[in-house]
Amino acid sequence: PSSQPPSQPPGRRPISIWQPREVDGEWTFVRPAVSQLGDGYCQRREIAERKTARRICLVGESVALGFLYAPHLTPALVLEQQLNALAGAGSHEVVDLSKSSESLFPLTETVESALQLEPDAFVIFVGNNWNFQESDTSPYIPVPAFRARFARALRQGGVAAARALGGQILQDKAAHAMRLLAKAAAARSIPVVVMVPEVNLADWETRQPVLWRSGDGAARWHALYERAVSCLARAEYEAALELASQMLALDEGTGPSGFRIQATAYRGLGRLEDAARAARAEVDSDVMATMCYLHCPQATTAVQESLRQAGREHGFTVVDLPSVFAAHSGDSLPGRRYFVDYCHLTAEGMTVAMAPVTAALLRGAVGAGGAGPTWETVLASTPPPPLAPEVDAVAKLGAAIHSAHRLQALTIKGELLEHWCAQALAASPGIAEAMFELVELRCSPGPALLCRALEQL
């Protein structure tokens, strides 16, 4: 017979992928080995029994996991560094339980099982994945009953009805998940910090073609789009706004492109608040991808408000990143300063995002109450997180590659790829060798797996 699995401590159960084990008379949680391609979880090997430090559990999606910078730099590492810099070395431990593409109800199960770690607080950082992952309204879902429900809505009221159905399902699921989370935390009187995510409004263009229009509607929409882009190139912003209005009248606001033209034109006119509203409308309209299911995770206005509502309803402390980024930059259109793509954070973005969480935990907003630092004080009082130039360069080259895969080379501005390549070279010029190997790989006439450059990369 095969060897028996290690014994599990009585009453213990797994926390996400971390399995309970008894080691030298004490319980610990151990994760499987990480494959060469990763597995979408924090790479921490073991979570031991709690000792003296205050323990914070961070639960979330790929933004919380630190996508493109992980495992070298993550929000959990930044939060722990800020807390210990202000409260004393070793005073706090942050346990990262985030998972790329995390879903709502596995997340609530992780929170419930994480009670075994005796946390002093939970930090919840979710919302960007919800629109395309939680609404259950898509022709791509492999559940016949869900596809039939989608088809009925589409038949009865077109795309607007299908989107309304998805929005209601999402709202109900999110509210239920927040109730479960609140119940689990309240069972041990553990406070919760909920982070309202922000997205890249300035730089990221969502590329989706117009949905089917009767007669020559689709052809007219594409002609308007071509003219509007030409007007933007010539800085004819008022003309571009008029053409965008005609596009939105044709597609009934079901596509993001008209809103992106508006955002770009308003920004060119210096009307930044109007630009921000148009950019948020772009994000809100992109809840049903029409081109090869190429959808970018971004928290919509409805998702952001549902998280704020959860805070009001359940007494969670709410960290509102849209307000924080706007106050920090003085700009209502956050962009590449804080984001490497549509929603994932730069090193500065992680630092700014976690400062209000640190402030809330230290001033007792999630505990007994009392005075403490503001997030501005946290930023001014703590050094930036250590980041090796090579790590920074690889993340920025990754941002260029990821942007290319999401068609940003074909956007209205079309310069994000050049920007991130230049930033990668500035961070560490040695990244140039990897860039040349990438070009060789992409230009290879044979299969990529047989290319020398792939082995080097």
C-alpha cells in the first residue's frame, strides 16, 4: 500500500490550499509545492500557530495577490511593513490568503476556515472580478439552465435586459456573500476592513465592437468610430464628442467605445470631471464581452457601491480607494501611476492603497476606537517598500506584454506598450536581452516550444 498521509490535528480543516499538519506537537498549515508556472496563490509555505504578534488576514483576488510583482512585492507585504514600521518591529503579521480569480463563495469559505488562525482583523480586497465571474449571464457558461435564462432575457429585452438580469444576480450574490462574511467574523468579534477597488480610468481602453444592429447600423457605427478617432488625432475634440454621441445613440450605450472617445475628448478639453464620468461609464458598459470573451476585470460603479453598502450594513470599516487615489494625486482620472494595466497595482499603487488600511488598523477604527495616524501620515512616516530593479523591470515588461495581449497597441492612444517597455529599461537596462529574446520568439517561423529564445526566457 502507498504511504499514509500525514496526520491532521483533530478539529482542524484546510484553509484554502493550506492543509493542517501536526509538526513537533504544534499545528501548522502547509501548502503544496508551487509549480514552475505558479498556481495563483500566495507562495508562503507554512502558516504556523499564532505567537505574540497581532495577526491580520488579507483575503482577495489577483489585485490583492500583487499580480505582476508577486511574490517579491504584494499588498500583504506592504501592509505588514507599514504596520511594523509604525507600531514596532515584529508587532504585526499579515497572512496573505488571496487567490487569483477568487470567487465570492470560496472566499467566504476561506474567511470561515481562517478563524483557526486567530486573526485580530480581516482585510477584504475584492470586486474587480465580479462582473464577468459572478453574474452567471453569458452564452459561454457551461450550465444549460444558465444559458437558457440568458437567452430568455435576450429574447425579451435585448442586451439591456440580459445586463439587467446579470446585475440583479450579482447584487444578490454579493449581498449574500457579505452576510456570510459578516456572520463568520462576528462569531469571534473580529473586525473587518473592506477595500473598495479603483480601476485605471486614464489609460486603459476597453476594446469591444458594436453588437449586431439591424440594417446598416453596424456599418454606420464603425464609420463614426473611424471618423471620431481621426478627430481625436487632430485634436478636434468637440467634433469627436458629437460623433461619440451618435455612436452611443446607435449602440444604445451597450458598448464602451463611445464612452472612451468621450473620455479622451473631454480630457483634451481640460474637462477632467466629465472625462472621469465618461471613463466610468465605459467601465460600467463593459459587462458582457462581445469579442472572443476578451474582458478585463474592473470594478464597476455598482460593484463599488455594493461594497460601500456592505460596510454600512455590517459595520465594516471601508477603505475607499477611488477617494484615496484622487486625494493623493489631485486627479480624478487615475492611470499608469497606480496601475500596470486595467486594475492591477504598481509598486506606488500598492503603497498608497495599503496606507489607509494601516491607518485604520493602528488608530483602532476596527477595534476599541481612538486616535491614530491618517493614511497621509502613514505614507509620510514609512519608507517605500524595498524593490530590486530586476523585479521592477520584469513586472513592467510584463505590463507591456499583458497590454499587447489585451489589444492596447490598437487603441486610440496606442502608446502603453512603448511606455512600459521604456519603464522596464529604465528600471534595469539588462532587461533588453529578454526583450530581444521575446522578439525572436514571436518572429520564429516554427513552434514556440522549439525556439531557443523560449528556453532562455
